[in-house]
Amino acid sequence: MRALVVHAHPVAESFNRSLNTLVCTTLQECGHEVRNLDLYAENFTAVMSEAERLSYHDVGANIAPVRAHLEQLAWCTGLVFVYPTWWYGQPAILKGWLDRVFVPHVTFAMPVGNQPVQPLLQHIGCIGGVSTYGAPWLWTRWVGDPGRRIVMRGIRALVHPRAKTFWAAHYKMDSSTPQSRAAFMAKVEKKLRALPLEVPSEPLRMRLD
């Protein structure tokens, strides 16, 4: 599997940064190719400009501002997100990445008539996430866990229909302990080592020319 690990946390000494390192290292040890996209280290611009919004539906013009990131999506057959859940969703920089990079006609086809959105990322056969939460599990479930839904339902709908999926969540981070964090890292590693080397994949449909 060619895994693109997308990471979003501003603090180098954070537990989340350690999780990102764990994910990348474990996948490499298991024989997967790995690219790590650290949005804060790259200083990714999360805000969509007026020009981008006006050309959002224009084939070609919507590719130009984010071509390098679309090429990363075209390369990978696995997509893994590592980030802290803030206010029940992705950090602004990651949400902005989704807003700007997942453009129509490239990552999905616009609906026609009564047809729903059509997926164009079916070369991706694995999708998952590793996230930390300040809230407890029960409260997160009551709110609806919108960040997880974006990844595991919204983006999941654009990839291969038989894609392998996984999610790992550490709740109540504000009161976590060294023991709870160590146990969570072991859980994440176990999930990653269970992923197959080969994942379901269809020929690349993304058009970047």
C-alpha cells in the first residue's frame, strides 16, 4: 500500500505528533510505502481565496492552486489522517485542506439529474484516522462525532467501495495518563499491523492534465 499520512497539529512536542510518528514508522515497518504530509510544517494555507471559490467548478482552473496536493492523492492507495479533534471536528488547517484539495471533477464528479455525487478516488483502497478528543466517548457520541463522520462517511464515499477502514480515538485527553496514552499507542499499532499489504484498488481516474 502507498500510504499518505496527513497530519495536523501545531506543537512538535505533542502526543499527537508522537502518534503521527508511530503511524508512519509502523506502516513502513510493515512494508508499506509512506509519505507524511504535515500541514503545519508545510504552513498550508487553509483559507480558500475568492478566486479559488469562483473557479471551484472549472475543470483545470480548480486544480492549479493545489496541484501538488492532488498529486499526492493520485499517488496513494491508502489515506490516513492523524489529528486532534477540536470542537468535535478537524483543526481549521485540516478542514481547509479538505475544502481546497477535494475539488469537483477531480476527486468526485458532480451530481447529474437524480444521481448522487460520483466517486473518483477509487484507486484508494484504505482509509482511516487516529484522533485525540478532549471530550469523553459518551458526550462525543451524543454530539454526533462530526469529524469522524467527515472522514469515515464523507471521504469514505469517494474511495473504493470495498476499502479497508479503521478508526482509533483517545478520549478525555485533558485527563489522560502515561498509562492511557501508552495503551492507546499500542492499540493504534495493532490496528496498523493488521492492514494488508495489498488493498482494493481500481485504475486511477483523477485527471490532472
